[in-house]
Amino acid sequence: MTSSLVRRRSAIAIAALLAGVVLAPVGATAAHAVHALPPEGDDAPAFDLSAHRGGIGLNVESTPQAFAYALELGVSSLELDVQITKDGHAVITHDRKTNTSVCAEGEPAFEGDPDYPYMGAYIKDLTLEQVRTFDCGSTTKDQHPGQVAHPGEPMMLLGEVFDLVKRYEAYDVDLNIETKVEAGAPEETAPREQFVQVVADEVRRSGLEEQVMIQSFDWGAIMRMREVYPELPISALTNGQDFLQEGEPGASPWLGGIDIDDFDGDVVAAVASFGADVLSPVHGDPQDGGIDDADYVPFTTAEMVESAHAAGIRVIPWTINDTPTMSHLIDIGVDGIITDYPNLLHDELARRGYAMPPRYAQREVSAGSVAVAGDPRVGSVLTANLTGWSTAGVEPTFQWLRDGEPIDGSTGAEHTVVDADLGSLLSVRVRLEVPGFAPLEATSDEVGPVEEEAGPAPEPEPGPSPEPSPEPSPEPSPEPDPLPSPVPSPAPVPGGESPDDGRGGSGDAPDDDAPLAPTAGDAPHGLLTGGLAALIALAGAALVRAARRREA
């Protein structure tokens, strides 16, 4: 449940009551006067399982381990107390005065500090540096025998609680922040106005305002918070008669100027008068007692719950640590319970069939190494390669460096090498900022120095021109069989006939289509000239005649 839904969900609960809807939770008996279970759906208010100071019964109070364990167990809200230091920091501690039941003295903040030892001083009179010297994780309480110690833990800052919630991504868990103004002894705590302004600033800075509710016994502080930060729900804490001072002259200093007698002792009407979203009463007297004790007197009653719901106000009593009293309060319809033992309330709600808050696990975030890949040469592109990083899904940022100094505008995973980089050494710094974790950084080794851009292969040096190679002579075309020029006719044979040349013509002349003997000008490439051509022609003619005789 997020606190921004408090008013809307209260209205739903009122509507159910006015309609007369009465439903029994799973496991409830008919002997109890049982109020309606929250309706189902996105607008249904969840029962507020609230871990008091992180769950004092399980871990030393107000330590990172206590809050983390509650988130891992599954709670719907973390309850925590804020005091303001001398130099204006919001620290997480219940007591306005340092004492050995909560923290152990450490070393002085600086050598010769005149304020040391600090034990017994009011938080408002110590600086943050001084209060952070205390060991607030080692001291366990006898009334919580199962409490786990966490030695060496300093007093937390409010901002560190916000960071822890972010580390777990616990964005459905409310933060019920109590401003510990000591209205009955205002000189012992920081002024009310400082409480309001410092806490409001921290909430705005966190970005978690949708999950925050402000509570206080000093009703004047939550009235002022409503003026300063109207978006935040406010919860009015109340105790018994000593607190309300009903029937006594004047107004109680705790009620922000309200005289409870003006409301006939009706605490619901009193808190409704300034628009409180939640009434958070003590469960009964004695505070460490329970419904099964003979001397126990309930303060949170069914009548109070019904009246509050009718006024649109939710009821979340404090601090209940036994299962029978938890069960009784659930039966009379309270909207949540603040407890030192969230595990017991978790089990009781589960037994009754309530939807349980989610359990969270802290994300893994760690730094690895970064190296530059690429050729450190003008015109090339260098790339940042990450190895071994756990980023929880968050993108890291990059800053390229030239001789160790940031390069303006070069903030991506790649860097194009330019002329300005010439002769320089280049590297890259990577930074990871995951909400709730301290920033992580790593810087690569340098590469370079950067060289000129690589150009095309150089042209050969000019030299003397080589002698041209002679062109190869083409192969000569095949010559047709050469025929001689007309030669004298052979002697006639007896009978006056010319010998047949086999071509159907007379033997005294070649056929009309026989090629003429080549002339000197026809000799290939000018090689056949003059008498040589004649000799070849005669030899050819002789060969023809010999062939004809063989055929005859």
C-alpha cells in the first residue's frame, strides 16, 4: 500500500461500514465482534503490518540490518524515529538524549574535542560528526532476548533509510516517520519548525514522497507539516490520560493548542478537527501488557475504531507484541498494527488468510573493470568494454579523458579520435549510480599516444621510363595452296586429246576458279619477294604436275 492512497482507501472503508457490511476474516470465530475485511481489488486497503524501529524484537533497533530484515520478511511499513542534530541533520534514533541502553560511546570526533565524552548529551547539542562516533548496533535489550546485535553500526541518517528502500526496490513499503519533538520539554529537542523543515526537505530529496507518512505525538508538528507538505498523510499518535489531560485546566502541550475538553474527551473528534488521516493510539495499559492480563485496560476499543472509520480516519495502534492482543485488535477492525515482532503479526495475518506484503531482496551492485578497445589513431573509433559489473539494470555513464582531463561532449561508450587528440593519451571513466547505493567508478588504462590518420598506400617514386617491349608478331594466317602462273601446255598425247585433269576441262589451263599464284606484293609481312617468290611458284607447279600424273 502506498501512502498516497490513504484517503481514498479510508473512504472505501467508511462506505463499507455505512452499508452495514460485516464480514469475518478467515479463521475468525463467531464469538468476536468482527469488522469488515478490506475489499479486494486495486483500491482495497491492505492491513498495515508495521515493523517498529525495524522490528526491535528481532534486531537491534534502527540499524540497517533491522530495516533490511523487515523488508526481507515482508512488511507493509517501516516505523522509524527522527531527531535533529546541532548542525541540522535528521538521524534515526528514538531517544532525545544519548544513553547506554541504545548506543555505546566511541572515540572523539577529533582530537581534543571539548564535548567528549558525548554520552548523556542531547542529540540537538551534538553535530552529525559527533553522533556518528557512537556504536549503535552492539547494545541488546533484556526484554528482547532474541535480538541480534550488529556491532559497529553508527547512528543512521534518514537519507540512508531511503537509500536502503531503494536498494531493495521496496516501492510498495510505506515509511512511517515520527518526528520526536518533545512538546512537554521543548528545550530538549530541536525546535518544531526545524523538525518539519528538515524532514520535509529529506522527503522531497528522496523522491519517495508517495511512500511517506508523518506521525508525531506533538500534534502541532503534524499540523505544521500539513501546511508545509500537504501531500503527505499525517498520523496523530496518542497515549492515555497523562497525554490528553482530560478534565485538567488548559490544553495539553502535546495537542498543538487543542484542549481535549473542547471535544468532551473524544480523541477521534479532536484529530478529525485538523484533518488527520490516521489515529495511532496506544493499545492499552500497561503498554507492555496484553489482553490476557488481569490488570490490562484497553485504550483502543471497538467503539473508537467505529467512530474513526465513520470520520474517514484509519486506526493503527502501537506497540503490540503478543499474538492474543494482535488477534483481538484485528477482530475489532483496526487497520494496522505497529509491533516489535513483525514475524508474529505476519504469522497471524497469514493464518487468517490475509494477503501478505511482498518479500524483498537486495539487488546486487558491484564494479568491475573497464578497458579501451580500438586503434588510437585519428579517425578511428575507440570503445569502452566493461567486464564484471553488476548494474541492477541501470545504465552506467561514460566520460572520455585526454591526458586525464575530461573531453567535452565525449560521454558515450564510444569515442571518435579527432585531430585534437593527436599526441595525447586517451582513457575512459565509467560511473554507475544505482538508487540507494554509493556511486561506483572505474577508469581504464590509457592508450596512445594518438597517431596521424592512416592514409592510402603510397605511390612508387618516379624513375627512368623502361624500354618498351616489342610487340609480338601475330601468327601468320594459313596460306592457300599457291598455284603457279600460266605455264606452257604439256605436249599433246597421241590422238590429239589433252590429258584429263580430272576436273572435266582441258588439261592445257587451270580451272577458271583456281586461285592465281600470289605476286610479290601478296607475300606475308613482306618476307616473300622477287626471285624467291618465283622459285616457290615453280616448285609448286612441279608438284601439281606430279600429282596429276599419279592420278592418271
